[in-house]
Amino acid sequence: MYYIKDMKNVMEMLLSDAGEYNLILGSIGDFVEKEIMPSAKKIDQEGIFPRQNLEKVAGQGIMAIPFTQDYNGLGLPYPVYIAALEMLAKACANTALQVSIQGMVCEGIRLFGDDKQKKEFLKEKGLAEGKSLAAFALTEPCCGSDANSIQTKAQLSGNNYILNGTKTLITSPGEAGFILLFARTDKGVSSFVVPRNTSGFDVAKVIPKLGFRGHRLSEVHLDNCTVPKENLLGEEGKGLEYAKHILNSGRITIAAIAIGIAQAAYEKAISYSKDRSAFGNNISEYQLVQEKLADMVTGINAARLLTYYAAHLKDKGKNIVSEATQAKLFSTEMALNVCDKAIQIHGGYGYTDEYDIHRHWRDARLLTIGEGTSDFLRLLIAHLSLK
């Protein structure tokens, strides 16, 4: 069962009319277990972009959950979306990561795009539903967390912006139809929606990496990349402000992915500990194993409460900067710890490919870095607390 009791209890705590949503989430849980989970190991081992999974996910309306019907969305509460994303990550983290990125880009267009852009990209191009895929390009070789130092230039020339520069560590830009990209204009950092097939947009190389092997971490070269003036998102010079708002939503979805990964590793550890015998007993009967399992499930449930609470506040239109940041920090570090314990419980088998347990640790390792490192997030939380 993917829609577990602990998730259901939190939803009933947050939503007064949770009955209908429980039925929806139960159906999504059955779907991801049957249709998405079976391919997860192969996607990781063979480095396959999960396009078929994403088509299935889009067909089920999962990407459309948080967006209004104006954009062919479903208009359901944000915690429902987060619960669906957690289950998706438990089934296949590679698939869930693209859904998270998709949601971030769509949220940016929803918040800061004009009516024409919202209609064109969210509805007509199908970004809100997942019919077209999206990527997010902020990081450059010179800077990650220090986004104000980006060097990619965007020069206005007539009715177009001419972009020149390099983006790096970008997740699957070659698979996306549209890239939300940040570049520096005369007024400061600005944001643009760039179609992948734009002349001068080149995915120059793929960077080998530890986890999330279903995605190609890429370097993008922009060589006189010509983007129509109307593809400027919002106002010139406000790109960093927009990025901060976009990342707040992204941090909640990354937290949900971390919880899903941890839940998968925990359940494998539970099952293995009941089956594995040592010194005449199942290892689940030994107190040191029980200690690990207790810490694992406690961490998962604590992270879930933090994350769904942040999702609930977002749904109510509250300021979520601190809560989203706390959820991302706690959940991602929890997932790394849970996955490490799961490997330890599996012993030598945990280090092998056969038992498919180290995949979860490798995927979790990214989450403490991407969309705000744990170090940076601690500084941000402290800064907000001291204001």
C-alpha cells in the first residue's frame, strides 16, 4: 500500500473534507505502485529518462493537481499535490524530480507571467498538465547559491533579447520543451521562458553524477540565443526576487521527494530485517536494529508533518519562506540518514546493486545540495528567526 495510514492521518488533520481527497490519493497510490514503481530500478541502472512514466503521470492528472481549471488544472489543495508527490518519489524518485521541476516552473509563470504567457505556456503548451516538459536554469560555473553573481547576459535588440553565457548543473534541459532561464539585463537579473529549439541554445555536455541517473545533468551554452521580447517573464531586474518565490514552492516539493525516498528505504529495511537471520534469530529482534528502525520512522513522520504543514500554509496564502526552508532542510537530511541506516541494516547486501537499496541513498544525497544547500538554508532560517 502506498497511501499509508500516517499520510492519511495528516491529511485528515489538515483538511476538514479529507474523505474525497483520501479516495483520490488512494487511487494515485495504487497507480504509482502498479505503473511507476516497476521501472524505477531499470531507469537508475540504465540511465533512462523516465519519459514513459511522465506521460502516464500526466495522463493521471498528477502534475495538474495544484493549478486552477483556467490552465486545465484540477484545482485541488496543495497538500494533496504534496502527498501525491511523496508517493511518486517512493515509487520512482527520477520521475518525481521532473514533476517537482515542472511545478516550480509553472508556479513561476503563474505568479509572474502576464495573461498571455499564462495562457500560452500553462494551458496551450500544456505545461501545467505535463504535456510539455520544463527545466529550470539558474546555476552557472561561477556561482550556485550566490545567484546574484550570474554572468549570462541578455541584451535587448529590437523585439528580441540576445542571450550569451553558460549554465551548468541543469537537470535534463535537453528533454524539456521550455526552460525558465535567468540572465542579466541592463536592469539586473531577469527571467525568460526559452523554448529548447531556439537557435543558439545548445546542451553542450552531460555531466556524470552520483544519483538521479534517469536525468542528464547538463551544461548549456547560449551563443547569440535569440528570445522574443514577449518571453521576458515579469519585469526586467526582478529575476532574483522571482527565483526566491519559485524556490519556496520547490523546497516543499523537494521535501516531499525526500520523504518518499526515505519511506521506500525504511520499508525495505523493515522487510529485510524480518527475513534475515543471524545468530539464531531474525535481526529485527536485536535491539540495535530496532533502535535504527525506531529512529527512521520517527524522522519520516516528523518530516512529513513539517512538510505538509508548509504545504497547508501555502494553500492558505501565508508567507512560507521559513516553513518551506525548515521542511526542506529537515526532510532532506532525514532522508540521507534513513537511507544510510537502511544500507547498514542490509549489511554487505546493502552495498550491492541486487538489493537496490543504495539507489535511495544516492538519490537522497542530491537533495541536501539542490535548491539550497543545507548550509545555506540554516543561514536563511536563522536570519528569518533573528529579524
